[in-house]
Amino acid sequence: MKNKFIDTHAHLDFKDYASNLDEAVQEIIDAGVEKVIIPGVTIPEIKRIIDIIEKYDIFYGAVGLHPSEAKSWDDRTYDLLKKYTKHPKIIAVGEVGLDYYWDKSFVDQQQFIFKEQIRLAKETKLPLIVHDRGAHADTINILRETNAGELGVIMHCFSGSAEFAMECVKEGFYIALGGPVTFKNAKKPKEVAKAVPLDRLLLETDSPFLAPHPFRGKLNSPAKISLIAEEIAKLRDITLKELAVATTDNAQRVFKLRVRNEV
């Protein structure tokens, strides 16, 4: 029986898939992926996400403003995002958080909209998909200060150390790993994959980015998620079936989804 997976983060609304999404969907289904969550990045893109999740059964969405887009936040943004959360297939607030990697000139604005979107998640009782790049201390401090852990926090494309991962686990957060765990020189993701308790691990592809080995540098797709799962299972010395069942159960729990998976 084929393993069942949930890709907790894939940007299938991006233009990379505009001309061949139907074909991509069939490949995703054939690969054993039963659910894919498409996170919001900008406000205009959310309409595209809504169109996709209404057309295809396997797709669900999240709404949020990416930290790199913080300057576009205005007085209407909160209410608009709240309106979108009423859609029955919008199941999370995200991708939200902090990104100090490229530009630290508007850190205060990033932190403000991060807190606002945590407030939105609390108001709508939705889990939170968190982007954290180069901002580990501020990210976890804000999540702690706002008691965001009670929502269900997903640390997307986790880039920290195993020690930081365990700090997040102590707060009740989930750790999502993607393609980098398969890269030969990726020491930290491999250490994280071995250290995090199995009941706190999630799978993601972050498509179209970060395609796993041996497709590194090429267009990514949820159809490649088994390569990520295989590497994590190998690192943990468990079967692919065990890894698939555990990560799928974890995703179902935090996102309140239902997927058939045979033990």
C-alpha cells in the first residue's frame, strides 16, 4: 500500500505552475500526497490561492503576509485577512514571521505585523505557519510573549540548530523539514531531523523552491516529498512507513485535517 503524505507548505499559486497545474496535480496525487497546504505571501495572491483550493480537493490554503512584505500592511489588511479566514478550506494563518536575512531596515514593522497576525490566528482559532530566517531569538520571544503555542505553531522550513529546535519543541511547536535535509552538506537540518521527537515533525517541500537531492536547483513539487521523507527515515533509522504515518498524523492534528493512512 502506498504511503500517504501531507505537504504542509507549497506555493502552488506561484507563476511557476500557471501553465501546467493540472498536470502537476496528477503527479502529486500519483506520488501519494493526499493534502497540500498553500500559504499566503502577499495579499493579492490570496485570491489565486482561493481559486486553486476551490478547484482541487487536495489543496488547502493559509492566509498571511510574509515578513518581507511588511511594508504593504495598512489599516485594511487585518480585516481583509480575517474575511479570507472564513473560507472553509483556509486552515491556518501564514506564512508570517520575521526575516532579517536580506533587509533589517524595517524590523519594527515586521515585528508589529507578526504580532498582529498572531492576534488574527487567536481570534480565528487557526494554527500559525511561521517563517523565521536569521531571527531565531526574536521569533521565539514573540511567540512566547503572545502565548502563540496554544494555537499550534508550525516552524516552516526550519533553519536553526538542533538545540534551537528543542527549544521550540519545549514550547509545543512543530518542526517542518524540507529539501535541505537531503543536501549532502546540510549538517544542521540532518541533526534536527534526528533530534526532534517524531510526534513534532512535519514534512514540506516549500515548492517551487529547495528541490531535494538529486533535483537541487530545479523546480520543486509536492510530488518530490517522498525523497525528503526517505532521508529523514534513514537518519532516524526507522521505516519510511513509520515516518509517513507519524508526520501525516502530526499534520492532521495541528491543521485539523483527515487523511486515510494505513499503519
